[in-house]
Amino acid sequence: MAEPSPDLIRAIAESVAQELLTRQGASAPSGPKSTPCALPHGMAAAPPRVPAPAGGSAPSNALVAAGANRVGLATENVAPPSSECHTFANYIDHTLLKPNATEAEIHELCTQAAANHFASVCVNPSYVALCAKLLKGTGVMVCTVVGFPLGATTTATKVFETREAIANGADEIDMVIQIGRLKSGDFEYVCNDIRAVAQASQGRTMKVILETTMLTDDEKVAGCILSKAAGASFVKTSTGFGGGGATAEDVALMRRIVGAELGVKASGGIRSCADAEKMVAAGANRLGASASVAIITGKTSTGTY
């Protein structure tokens, strides 16, 4: 892995400081501008890598008008779409990441994904090969998670997980950022960690999960800038296992930092079409929830992810 140069790390730090300075100035226009980071400005953006929809006609409702190009959700029983929200079916990442998920539930997940024309299923690594087999020829992709859900494994472990997942048939990788290192201000470590997984992904879509409920706004800004600099495709709010989920405010902040070059995925607490619309209006172009069928049928789920 080619490590980022000291100049790149300085540029990342400078961009973080400049963003914090801008936000603080906006919130207190009459007072002197200051930043808690003794850091300086300027960083080259990573190349645009936001993937196109998986296929089918483009949704025409308010969510897509607001900017969505994919919706990521989780497992429920197959049901025929009955509302305007059904047009999001081929934008959904159909997710089952609970630790006690059984093989039978994975079979059901894949059946649901194929029946509803979802874009992908998102599963733990041990089920990637099974999903790739079950979904072959359906047009539904397989997404898996790396360093999940804590982000605290070593970079080498995350790289190994990524390579093995791809060998087993994964199309997309969702990695968890090293949260403690980010909170410690160790930008170089975090940048190296993300970059190594991005490179191991071999051009596939790679999303960085920030676990926003554990971060200050300053740390969310830093995480977004580091993800962009390291070559990620998306930034994502939450694992669903970190004691909270997405907020429209976090999504808006993340979108403002990454601009149009990266995707933004909101996950956690999205249980209805109205919830989804709120996140997309804030800037998300993927969503994660436990309410796939509820959302595409215009209902409300009591799920938690």
C-alpha cells in the first residue's frame, strides 16, 4: 500500500480546519472567527465514483426528485408494492446483519431481493458466497461489511476481509472507520486504513461507516474529508449497532463536506417513506433501514436498523 504523503495529511488537516472555521463563522457572524484545530486549507477531491442505479426505470416520486439514486434497507416479507414508494425497489440495499441470522433467513432475504428487484443484499462476510450463488443471474448485487461493527480491527485484517469477500463474490464493501483513532485526531492512521480497503476493493463501490452517534460534528467533518482523500465511494452514517442512527442534520453535514463526488448513505431509524424522504432531502442518495417492504408500500415499520 502506498502511504499518503505528509503533504496529503497536512492538506487533509487544512481542509478540516477550514471547514470548521467556515461553520463557526456562519454560526457566530458578529464575533471573531476561531477554530479548535490548529490546522490549515486545500485538498484534491477523490474522483467521482457514485454508482448508477442497478437497472429498471428511474423512480419519479419526491425522493428521487430530491436526489436519491439508491435506497438501502433491510429484510421483511415480500409484498406487492401498493404505493408511490414502490418505485424505489430497484434502489434498495436489502440488509440482514444481525449476528443470529440463519441460513434460512439468508435464503429468504435473497428471495425477497430478487422478487422486489432490489439493487443488492447486504450480509455478513460468511454469507457472501451463498448470496452470490442464490442471486446469480438476478441482477441483484451482494454487499458485505468489513471491520464490522466496531471498526477496531487492524488494517491488515480489514484488507484480508475485503479480498476474501471479493473472491467469494461481493460487489460492494461497507467498512467501519477506526472510530477511536479518528477521535484521537490520528488522521494519518485513519487515512491509511481507509485507503488500504479502497485499494483492496479493486474499483468496487466502497463505503466508509462513520458511526456518527459517537462523533462530534468536528469529527464527522474530519471523517468525511479523510474518506474522500483516501478514495472511498460513499460515507455512511451508522452501523445500526452503535446506539443510534441517522439524522437529517448529519446527512446534510456529510453531503456538504463530500460534495457531489461521493455518495452519502443514511442508516438507522428509517422506518417509513416519510423518513426516507427527509433523509434524501438532506442529501442522502442511499438509505439503510429495517423496513424495505414497509417503505415501498407506504407503511411504517417498528424495526430498529
